[in-house]
Amino acid sequence: MNFAVIKTGGKQYKVSPGQKIKIEKIDAEENKGVVFDEVLLIDDGKKVEVGQPLVKGAKVEGKILKQDRADKITIFKYKSKKRYQVKRGHRQPFSLVEITKIIS
């Protein structure tokens, strides 16, 4: 099993080549390459390399497939007996990235 753990957008993702992941929006164009420098762990099937906190010289390359926004969620605030209610909607932007290769 060949995989890595990367950190982007304040979150950690376990990725492997060929996998498609939704991450927090990256300011880049569609069909362009992107490099993730913050690699926390690499497993190539034979040995596991754990960073302290990052693995030195390791990178994960990917390709941005789509820049989009997620489905709308509804936020509803309500206080009983006070005639207070607020209804809002939100669509979180995201980037769909396909992982192309892991460089250790």
C-alpha cells in the first residue's frame, strides 16, 4: 500500500496515487498542477517514514479537477419566547484534486 498523510487547509488527509479528494479551496486554476509540501507521513509498502513534524524532502503532486461550492446548508438560530429567529444559508467552496504521485 502506497500512501501519504498531507496537511492542507488546516486539515489532514490520507492520500494515495489516483485518489480524488475534496479539500478546502486552493487559489489555482482548473487542470493545473499543485504540490503539497506539508507531508506528515509516507508509507511505501516496505517502510514507514514519520515526520517530526514534516518528512524532509517529501512532496505530493496533484491536479486540480474542479473548483466548486458544496451543497447549501441552512443555519437557523432561534430563541423561544423572544420573537428572535435568523435563517441563513451557506455554500462552502472546495477544490477537487486528483493525486498523481508521491515523492519521498
